[in-house]
Amino acid sequence: MENNELQKIWKSADFEINKKSKDELNLLLTSKAKQTLKELIILDIIAIPICVGVVVWLIISSINRIDDKLYLANNILLGIFILIALIYCIWFWAKFQRNKFNLSIKSWLAERINLQSIWLTGRFRKLEFYLFPLIYILTNLSIHVYYTNLYFNDVFVSEKFLEEDMWGMIIFTIILLAGGFYGLIKIREYHMKKLEFLKDLYGRLHNVC
């Protein structure tokens, strides 16, 4: 993969490398690997409090609309998706943070490259692109219906919705989904670039150690 950023990093790093001992070089490469890994999991760290906030909203709104069965079904389905995402984020973060003292730095890095590769190139690599619109629609329904003070099945046949809210919701949904998909694509490109950088680091560690 063409990676101008990677080339620039190594252009500056190689000048330092020529002056360093094997141990110093190993330390330099390890430090760069850890820094890159922190950048990769930052989105997971941000996603955790967001997921917790959504779960709290779902609990409170469901209690306040306990007699609306369709609204509860919408919230329960959304809650299942959010809990799955929350558990995955925590698991992924814990995996990256966990240090196995019986592993060499090469094995430690290889394990994390493998984790990142599974997410970016594995069989479920497109899962987030399918879940994003579904989670957005369920969330939008949960919020919109809650503040209308109508039952779920009455909201979408109400005069206010048909005359005022419907077109605004459709236009806003199209804009937000387009922006969301664009963001997901850019994030994936960024992560792929960092993954290639980690693979290059691993190759250099393999040559040094």
C-alpha cells in the first residue's frame, strides 16, 4: 500500500536508527508501536461512555413509557445492539491493554496486529456499515416518539407528523447517514494505514531482534 505518512516517519526515524545500539533500536520501535496502538483504540475508548449514555437513556425512557409495547420493543432491540457494541468495545480495549509478560515484544505486537486485522479484513469487516443505519433509525425513533407524548403506533399517523415532521425526518436522515458512512470510510482508511505501519514495525523488529 502506498503510504506517504509511513515513508516520512521512517525517513526521520532511520537517521536516529543508524546511531543506536540494538537495544536502543528495539526500544524505539516498541515505543512507536505502542503509540500507534493507542491511536487505534481511541475510538473504542470514546465509544464506551457513549454506549453507556444510550443505555441509560433507554432505561429511563422505557420506564416512563412502560405501557407503550411497540416503544418498548424498539428500545429493547436498540438496547441489544448497543450492549453488543459496548461489550465488544470493552473486550477489544482490554485485549489491547493486556500485557503477557511471557511474550516477546514481537509476539506481543503480532497478537495486536492480528486483532486489528480481524476487525479490518475479517469476515465481519463490513458489519459496522450494516449496523450503523439500523442503530441510527432505532435511536431516532426512540427519541422522536418519546417527545411526541403519543403512543408509538399513533405517532406516524398523526397530523403533525404527516404535515410537519415527516419530510424533515427524511431529509435529516439522508444527510446524517451520508455523513456517517463517509466518516466510517475515512476511519477505516485511517486504521488500514496504521495497520500497515504496525506491520512495517513488526518487520523491522524481526530484523533487529
